[in-house]
Amino acid sequence: ASYDMGGHDTYMHKEIHEQADAVDRVLRGRIDDRFSTVHLGGLNLDAREARQIRRVKILGCGTSYHAGMIGAQMIEELARIPADAEPASEFRYRNAVVDPDTLYIAVSQSGETYDVLAAVQELKRKGARVLGVVNVVGSAIAREADGGVYVHAGPEVCVVSTKCFTNTTVAFALLALHLGRTRDLSVRDGKRIIEGLRKLPEQINEILKQEEEIKELAEAYAEARSMLFIGRVRGYPVAREASLKLKEVSYIHAEAYPASELKHGPLALIEPALPTVAIVPDDDLLEKNRAALEEIKARSGKILAVAHQHQEKADQTVIVPKNEDELDPILMGIPLQLLAYHTAKALGRDIDKPRNLAKSVTVE
Ligand code: AGP
């Protein structure tokens, strides 16, 4: 595929900068202010059916799996349905119990990832209800699913997913809000989430304005042989995705860990040569996260914080605008897309086509 590059040197850079527009698109026409909910035309799930869901299981691979982790947290928080995400590739092979009261959701940018498609087919064979959260309209997974939410990120060409990740998390926020409002989410909370969603495009542009500073940070960190990414609860999937981005595009080894697990092992790795990127949202875990930064600082570890306010223990802080707590993960990964991009650029990597990778993995 070849699309207009609009002055960008790579599709990755172009797609990172398209995110405000992309988010605008996934929201467009779906918000219902009158009832503080959203309309998702393709869901094929009425309110009565929605109320009968006992669990939600989200399946995807790579970046889509990480978006699914964020989606599971949103569904659990807003709709109070137990939810979790699992790599589709693992799910397929563990002879999982398929439960009729569970709603299964397959997540995929391309809609063609074989492991996800095979999981969907297996689920359908066993009578499960499967929704798709898919970007490419009319793709195999979209066709196979009983219904779903299109992500509307637009064409994504770079092998490394950026705008589709962000839009997928927004699509999950819409789904979580919708499910929440058919269950126990109040009108007031519905309104609060809708207001938060509307702020996203502008907040994304605010983040992207910091590109020059992030570029300088990337150039400094490009010498690292390995990096640690930490976060907890809402911050953890963000850390996972940021770590994958860096690995894929810069080939620097990176590992993501829940900040709460540091003391159970990874703390042994901390030294000046292993920088840590910490996701530090201003939510009820702020003090806990600060304590983790202190632990790292005490061992002379370098820290780059992505936070809503300046972090004293960090060597640098990239400030992200605050949204509603539940929606914060949508924004917190965006500066780290830029970090991965500029690190890869400093190292002269093949940004749009990293070695050994394909845009969609349509074989086993
Ligand atoms: C994303 O940066 C990766 N290249 C990869 O993990 C990707 O997300 C995964 O292969 C799933 O693809 P899909 O979303 O098209 O199903």
C-alpha cells in the first residue's frame, strides 16, 4: 500500500501524528448526550443480553492484546463485569472452558491475524458469542464475529502499530460505557466519561507538541542496552505496550513489569546502566508509584516518568494531560510512541519495516 506521506519521513511518524483525527473518527456519531451513553450500531447485543453477561474474555495478539488489557480494565471498572485479556495464541491451545455466559471479544488491527481468527472459529464452534474490535472493515475476523465495534483508525501502514492501538483503547472505552449504562453505571458517571472522551483529541495534540523534548530524551536513552518499563493497574498495560514499541522498532531490549512486583525480583537489576520508564498517573495509586521510584533512585537507577505532574524522584518527567482516571491509559502511552520512534531514528533503524516482522501474521 502507498499513501501520501504528507511531509513525514516514515509512516510511523505520520500515524503517530494522525491520532487526534483518528480518535475524533472513532467517537463520531456514537455519543448520545441525552442518555449519557453511546450507540454502537454493529454490536448486535440488546440490553437484556448485555445484562446477562457474566464475564468478558478479550483475545488478541501483540499490541492488540495490550489494548485488550486496557479494555478489560475499563469494562470491569465501568460495567462491573469481571473481565480479562489473554493472548489469542495461548488461549487457542489450552483447551479453555467455553462458557455460555461469557462474552468473548477478539481484537485485531488487520482482522486477519491467524491466531485470533482461529480462536474465534473455535469459540463459535462451541457456541460462544464473539464480538470483534477490529480496524479493517470487512476483514476475516470482522466477518466471523457476531458483531462488534469498528476502530476507525484509518489505514495503518507501519508494521509497528501506534494510532490503531490508541483508537482501539477508545473503542473499548465506548464499549465499556455502553455496557456500563445497560447495567449499573449512573447517568452522572456516564456524563463524566463522555466529557473525558471529548477531551481526548485536544489532549493528544498537547502531548505531540512535546516531540522536541522527547526526541532529546530518546537520543540520550538510545545508548541503553536494556530498559525497564513499570506501571501498576491502569499503568501496567501501558508499560507493556511501550516496552513492545521500543523493542520492535529500536531493537533495544525492554521488559515491562508491574511496579508492585519490583521488590519480588527485578529490583536486583537496578543500576545506572538500566534506565526505568515509569507510568505514574495521578490516581489513587500515586503514592505507591512514588515509593517505587524512590526504591529505584536509592539504587542509582535512572528514571524517566510519564506522569500528570512533575515527579521529584525521576530524572525527567514527561507531563501528560489528566483525563478521567479510567481513560488515562489512552493517553499515557503516546509520548512513549514518540520515544520509541526517536530512539529508532537515532539508531538508524528501518522504522516502518523492522527486521523479522510482518504487519499481519496470517500464518501459525
Ligand atoms: C504491533 O506493533 C505489532 N507489530 C504486532 O504485535 C501486532 O499488534 C500483532 O501482530 C497483532 O496484529 P493485529 O492487530 O493486526 O491482529
